[in-house]
Amino acid sequence: MARINPAFTLFIALLLFTSFGCQTENKTEAVSTQKPNIVIIYMDDLGYGDVSAYEAGTLETPNMDFLANGGMKFTNGYASSATCSPSRYALMTGTYPWRNKDAKILPGTAPLLIGTDELTIPGMLKNQGYATAVVGKWHMGLGDGQVDWNEQVSPGPNEVGFDYSYIMAATQDRVPTVYLENGLVQGLDPNDPIEINYQENFEGEPTGKDNPEMLTMKWHHGHNSSIVNGIPRIGFMKGGEKAKWVDEDMADHFLDKAKAYVQEERDEPFFLFYAMQQPHVPRTPHPRFAGKSGMGPRGDVILEADWCVGEFMNTLEEEGLLENTLVIFSSDNGPVLNDGYYDDAVEKLGDHTPWGPLRGGKYSLFEAGTRVPFISYWKGTIEPGQSDAMISQIDLLNSLASLTGSGEKSSDGQDFSATLLGKSDQGRESLVLEATTRTAFRKGDWVLIPPYSGPAVNQQVDIELGNDKGFQLYDLSQDLGQQRNLAEENPEKLKAMVADFIAIRGEEFINTEALELK
């Protein structure tokens, strides 16, 4: 738990006597009564500077650029959080993740994070007559915490609004390293059942820590348990040999499933959550892309992902769906280089800046943790352009509800359907941002980061976390890189920002948990 000094406690108490004006949610009207197909392409750890259309890095991503240059490119688009599971929860439910005490980086055996009675994007769209599917990375938990991977795994995506799901069990660096289709592990031999344990190993099973001679990729921190395909993972696994995936084929595998779904559902409105795994660790590009970026596996898997985006968009065009499909492209959080494996991400980075002009990265309360590529594309409906409107993935549920005529809405999200379609420049007035249970606040051009204990820099990943003993206050209009803390020289603005922050977040923001990288 973070510690604060008595003066800070008194400051908070005084603020609570102030009357706070209610936030006025600016509503926008849907500009189209047509129900389009909806696709969310969701990247994993892709930074603001990793998409070349943002002109902030040196890597070339022509297919992602096709979306950005042919649609609406948002320069102030945010994930809710600087880590994966909370962002995915917020996107699906339109709810701030800090309202759910379990919305944090989940282990591979975590129970389903979304309540089966919660409002979700797929559930809302299903009620509007949509076919719904998720393909790719889920990482929002499965089952009730006591999963038997040899039986139907439930509840999961199918119980929160998805008609069809084809996902990895957890993440590619965690066991079990298998795919599930509608809750069933694919390719499982019943005579070789899967056993999973996150506390202790199974007798006789090799690990990355004890058997380095078996590794094709060396671990840096945390990833030293069971070995699958020469790669050490988090957690221990026994059995299920025929069901294990081939890492280098994962991108092609998910792409084929996404394309097949579009081809099967082309005659009715559909929603597809295409959740790609790149560039999360372990980075294992297909041989077609290995070495192509000159930046090591991290750059290679971004090129691989870019190719997948192009192939998927080609499928939409071939099926005659481009002019009736809204595509939203974004990332779950900001970038990280060394995130547990030695893979030359640091050594071969060169002049590329995954974070662009921003400070921080994954796990960080600074801007690079949550400000990410954010693009909306709809051929013939969205005119190419750039928007500086502040928008969050939390807003997608309400915006898509408005677009499709649904009256279902989340309390934290706002309706920016017209903004997504390029018909308005209206954006959020304020937004609470989260990183490993710590929260910060943006309002207008200003960002407030409260005092938090803990290291300023996580040395394992070499990222500034945003922790400081005092308040931090930045004016992004003058200082996008957050280099000048204005808290001391602008006390009135600081007081107003803290008051507005507490009005939304409450005083409990001082209670946080330590970041643990496994």
C-alpha cells in the first residue's frame, strides 16, 4: 500500500468539503441508421510510435497506415490501462477497470474477469441482431478458478456475449499453451490429459531454470518454468502434447480463423474482436518475417502483424464488405522492449522509438503507457483525416450502441459515434488512466499523477513507472514528453485537478498494489 504524509491527508480532507460540479456527458447523435459489420483489431503492446502513420518511429507498417490514412487517425486515443487484462475488461464492458478489484494482470488460471450478467459489447450487439466472435488473445480469465482443461471450460467468452470464440488459453508466455474453440481445447488426446499448476512443478518435467540446454530462447526474468517449443513459460504444464500450439504459426492460425469467420458470416451483420498477439513476448515471427525488420524479433512480429492486417482487409474487400464494415484498430497498452526474454529488442532497436514523443511505456502512468494508436476506418463513410479529440476504448461500447440503435449504455463510457465517423471533433473532457492499480487523471491538456510509493523506474523492463513522492502536473499542450512538473508553480491548477480527480475516482486511489513481473 502506498504511504502518504499527514499534509497530503489534510489536503484531501479539505478538498472533500468542496462542492464538485457534475460532469456533463456530451452526447453525439449517430449519423447513420445502417447497421454495419464491426471489427475491432486489437494489438498487444503496440506503442504509439510503432505505426508509421503516426510519424514517430522508423518502422514501416503500410497496412496499418492504410487504415490510418484512409480513415480517422486519433492522436489522443487511449487504452484504459497500461497493462493487458484491465484494458481488455474496460474495452469489453465500458467500465473503468479500477472499479473491479480483480482487473489486474491475470495468471493463466484466473477465473473469468467479466461477470456473466455484465453489459458487454458483444452482448449488446447480439441483442441488436449481430453474430459475434472473438479470435485471438483473450486474457480475461476462464472458468471459476478451478479449471479442468480436459473438459468444457466455462464460463468464458461464450457466456458474455460471443457466439463463437477461438482463443489461446491465457497468454503466449503462460501455460497452458493451447487453443480453445468455444471452450474446448483443440487437438487434445484424452489419453494425454493436461495438468496445470502455477505453484510447483510436476515431478520430472524440465524447466527453463533447471534445463537451459533445452532452450531456443533465453529468459531474462520470470519466464523460467515449463518449456514449450524450446521457450520457457510462466507456470507449469504436463501433458497435452498434441494440443500444444506452434508459436511461429500463431499469427497465420488466428488470421485464418478471422478470415473464415468473415466469409461464413458475410450475409448478416457481424462483430469480430480480432485480438492479435503481437508484439507481446515471446516474439516468435514466422520464418517469412524473421530478420526482415533489422530490429530483432520485436520488429519482425510487428511486420508480421502488419501483413496480417493487410490480408484481413483484403478478405473484407474480396467479400464485398469494405463499404459496410467499421474497422477500429488499437492496442491494449503501450510498448515494452525487454519484457522477460532476451530477444535483441533493446540491442537492435536502432533509431526506432516505439513510444514516439511520449514518456514511459507499458506499466507506466506516463502517457506512453496508455496513449496508443487508435484508428477508425469505414470505406465510403469515414473521410480520411486526423482527430485530436480525446477518446478512450471505454467509449467504444456506448458509441457502437448509438451507431447500431441500442439503448444499452455503460456509466463510464461516452457516446462518440459521430467522432469515430469523422463527423464531429468532440472528445472527452476528462479521463482516469490506470497502471497496475495506480491511477492518474487527464483533463483538457493537463495530466495529474498523484504521489505513489515504489521505484521511479522498473529496472527489469527499464521503464519509468510514474511513481514520485509528490504530485506531478503536466501541460501536454506545451510539454508532450512530460519533462516539466508544474505542480509547485501552479498550486491553483493542482488543487482543481485533484478535486476533479477525487470527484470521479474517490479517495481510495491512494491504495495500490506493488507491480510484480512474473
